[in-house]
Amino acid sequence: MNQVEALKTLEGLLENFLERVVKLKYNQLQTLGGINRLDDIARRMDINVDFTEEIGNWFARHNSWLEENRFREIEENRLQTILEEIRKKMSDREFPSPAENKIRTEIDRWSRTLKESRKIILKKPPETPRIPEPVPPAPVAESIRLDNDIPASIARFDYTLKRLAAIFSEMSISREHLLSVLDDSLKKAETQKNKEALILSALIIYYLKQDRYKVGPYVKRLKETERSFAGGGKDA
């Protein structure tokens, strides 16, 4: 593989990685917005107004969320708390309408489904990346190796991409520009000797370089950090 083909391959991997991150980030923000909306409806139920249409529309709009199994544990717990709060406020009504009875049925269905999904997750064994059986060692110049002398593999690289996506998602929550995320990632690599942060920094630098950003200072920091991992050797 020549240099041009290698760059095209790297660019394709980077685009795929960023697409995953954007989708993950979008889903998290969408879920947070939906739960906040239901929380707002629950708080306003103290006012003597007809809330059945609002809650009914919320259930109809977000019905697919139950099938997607998209909630993290903290989101499931908060959602269960809000649903229980709505149920208690509805129970104070002496003569519930058919619409209220329908909402009560939906609350029961959501609560039951969320509990069942949590049981399934708890029963699942911890997932580990699939590492193939060791292969005969190749010449040093032709082999690509990771920590602990484990041969590189597609499965392990895919696992690393997912880890990088999670780190990027966490770092970008309160940031307005990619350069801020890059700075945080480099700091994490520099201070904690975190190799995943180092790889993430390299990917962001390459991405910014394609958009003609001046990344020289960041490249210098990246190289200095990379040398510190090896105790101060030559550039790779």
C-alpha cells in the first residue's frame, strides 16, 4: 500500500469514526431533550389544566425509544421517577377520564419495558473485544503490534474506535469548537500518558488539516507527547 492509498484508508476510517460520534452525540441530546420535556409536563400537572393531550403526544412521539433500547442507566432511573410522579398525581383524581386511563396504561407499559430491559442488561456477561488466536510473528518491519505484544486485529481496532467515540463524546459535551476538544485530548495524553487520547488527538489533527486549519503547534505537542510515551526516542 503506497502513501496515497494509506491516506485514503485513514480518511475513510476517520469519516466513519466521526459519523459514529455525531450519531451518538445526537441521540444523547435528543434523549435528554425528550426526558426534559416530560419532566416539564409532570411539573405543570399541579396546575388545574388538561394535561392528557400533552402526555399522550409525548408517548406517541417517543414510542420507538422503547424498541431502540437507547437509555443509559441514569436516564432510565430519571424516566422511571418522572413516570411514577405522573402516576401519583393522576391517582388523586376522583373520576379519571378515558384519556387518563389510556395514559395510565402507557405509563405501566413503559415502566414494565424499562424494568425488563434493565434485567436483560444485568444478566449479560461483560463484553470483551474478540482477540483471535496468536499468529506466527512477522518480520518486525512488517508487523503492527499493540500493548503487551498482542497482534493488531480488525476486532481490536474496531473496539478502539468505539472507545475513542466514547471519549470524544464525553470531552465535547461543554465545548463549542473542535479545537477545544483537541486541546483537552492532548492534555489528557500529556498528563495521564493516555494512548487513546493520543490517538484521538492525531485523528482530530488530521481532520482539521483537511479543512486547512493551522495545526502546526498541535502537531508539535503531539510529537513531544508521543516521544514521552517511549521515554524520549526518535520520531516515528
